[in-house]
Amino acid sequence: MTTLTLIGKADCHLCDVAREVVEAVLADLPDDIADGVEVDERSILEDPALYEVWWEKVPVVLIDGHLLGHWRIAPDRLRAALIAAG
């Protein structure tokens, strides 16, 4: 199982865009890879430790705990990372 963590906050336009990118990439992946991805959305407003680390970089995408990117997430890069992890 691959864990994709999307760290953001409510009322964040870039977070909404990142969520759309994640959803589109997952929808486009082969089923055997997409079915092995668990998406874990977390809010910096609900977790002080996340806030301390990521407050000025949201949205943030982690793949199995490793930083893939922040602010703007490139679909091609996300797709490649999920395929490599799967």
C-alpha cells in the first residue's frame, strides 16, 4: 500500500487545485496501481505539529512520508512517483 498524504487547510485555493490533481492522476492510473494508493488528507489547522512544519508551504504532497512537492503539484511528477512507489 502506498500512502499519499495531502496536507492543506480549509479555504485554500491551491489546496483545492492540488486535491483535483491528485484525483485526476489517480483516476488515470492503471487500476492495479490506483487501488494500492491510500489518500490521507490532513489539515494544518487541526494539527499543531503539521502547522509548525508546513504552514507556509501548503498544499504539500508526501508519498510514503517523503516530500513530493508543495504549492503546485505537477501531474506528471505525481503520476511517476505513484507508479514508482506501486
